[in-house]
Amino acid sequence: MKAIAVFPGKPDSVHLADLPEPSVHDIPGGRGVRVKVLRVGVDGTDKEINAAEYGAPPEGFNYLVIGHESLGRVEEVGANVTELRPGDYVVATVRRPGSSIYDRIGAYDMTTDSTYYERGINLRHGFLTEYYVEDPEYLVKVPQGLKEVGVLLEPASVVEKGIAQAYEIQRRLRVWRPRRAAVMGAGTIGLLATLALRLRGLDVTAFGRNPRPSLNSDLIEAIGARYISTLELPILEGARKYGPLDLIFEATGASPVVFESMQALGKNGVLVLSSVTGGDRKLEVPADKINLEFVLGNKVMVGTVNANREYFEMGVKDLAQAEAEYPGWLGRLLTHRVTGLDNYRDLFNKLTQANGAIKVFCEVAEP
């Protein structure tokens, strides 16, 4: 069975590996579900793992099968599986539980363990392969009507988690009703965050670097949000013009934008951070002013990365609503398709070099 893998710690080691086909009996207690992989999205995480920035193989292996954004179809279920049946479309969650109390209650994305397990990222093989077997606990059913766009569910789950956490935190205010929001970044996460906030009725301003018109700006404006190029209107000026901003979702991958977003946030606002930044960049910021305004303005900053089953299920609802309200919009995010695992070089070339790419994905088999 083919799979796309890397040798963690070795830069640019992506290669085609050969694995034995899994069986439903690999999961104990008759709880195995065998899934045929249809599509797998790739993103900056896969690029960084191939660059040997992080990632570790499962025990007993010297390679790691990558790919964490999956869509598959159930082919076989174990004797004690009642939640799914052959023919169902599913997306697998990424994080797997460890030993902390949060892992034990299903909030494994909030683990306090120093070692964590993520399929396709750390200590567990991912989904860029032909088949995988999983416990139904970690499989989220996707309606047939979403089979063409279901590969977007994993990134959507990160957005859902961030927004849900913002609302949960602000329950402290009793009457928090956000009206205006901003999204920093117009990539896959930024577009999905703009969508999720629009579906909740917020007035949304999305900030990106590139001037309009572009596919990204067109997508944002097609759902009733506004797109602002920071080359034409800086973030702080945009916040003054279109604020006060009750919620900001930051998804640029650029740490300086985080500090600008902290200054742009309105009173009683929440700043959600989804960027995972590396390196040792340093910059000068008005630290006293930021601190003072956060304290006096009752502001909150919270991070979102990875997600548990709850947020995947929220994502299914939002993707279904989006297909109903904005038919075809989600499909336009799937800009670069690579057919077949054999073409892994093309997959990574598109991920790193393709102009105008929003979501690059491998079509392993027809949906």
C-alpha cells in the first residue's frame, strides 16, 4: 500500500513508502473502521515537517506518514461498530489522547502532557495513504452533499474551536453580543474564519496583503464581508474606520500582526490566535500602551490549534449551511488538485510555489 512519508529530522526527505494494508482487526474489541482515503489537503504544517522543523515517527518506525486533513469513505466496519456503515463519508480528527485529565474527558486538544500524539504530525501516521483503520470515536461523519468539500473540515475545525472559545470566555460578560469582527489573513484559515463569522451574522473586515481584485478578495466579498489590503489601509487605520472590533481572528502566520491586532481590538473584545510561528523574530512594540488597554478594556487573547470531535461536528454544520447559503463557494477554495500519491513531488511543488493557491490537495481516489 502506497503512502507519502518523511524521515523526521532529515530535510526534504519526502518519499513514497510501502506499507501493509490495515485491517479492521487492528483495532481491539471489534471497533475497527477501515477507511478508503479519497482526498488529503496539505498545508504549512506538512511543509515544515518536510523541512525537519518538527515531527516524530511512531514507535518502531523511522518514517512518518504525513497528511492530517483527510476525507475518506468507510469500506468495512468491525462487529461492534454501530455508528458507521460502509459507504459513509468520514473525516478523522487529528489529535489522539494521552494521559492527562483533559485527554480522559475527550478534550485531548487541551492536553497538559509534554508528549502529544497527532496523526500525520507527531508519533502517529497520517492519512496520505490508500487506507487507514480507526476507532469510530475519532471519525466524524460527513453528509454526502459535502463529499466534494469535506477535505476542508479539519482546518474548519480549528476556526470553530477559536470562535467557540471566544464566546465561551465572554459568557463572563452575560450580554456579550459581538457585532463587528476582523480576520487577519486571507488564506485557507482566514477565509474559513470569515465564512464562520458571517454565518453568525457579524460584520466582517478581512485584512490581507495582496491588492484586490484577487480570488481571495472575491471570495470574501461574495459572502458579504469586506476585503482590505494592508498595502492600501494599515490594520490600525482599518480598525478605526470599521470598528470597534469585538472579535479578531488572527491567521497570518506573521507574529508582528499579533501585536497590531492587540492594539486594534475593541473594549471587551477577544483576539483569537491561530498562527503557529517559529524563528526568533524581534520587534519593538508599545508594550505599556498595549498592557494598559488590555487591562482597562477587559480584553482577552486566546490561542486555537488542533481541535477535538466537538469542533469537527460544529464544522460539519457550518459547511452544510455555507453550501446552502453560498452554493459553490467552498469548492472555489480547492484551487490546486494533484492526482495520485505517486505525484508527491508535484504536490509539494504546488504547496510551496503555486501562485494563488488556497488549498492544495491530493486526490488519492475519486470521492
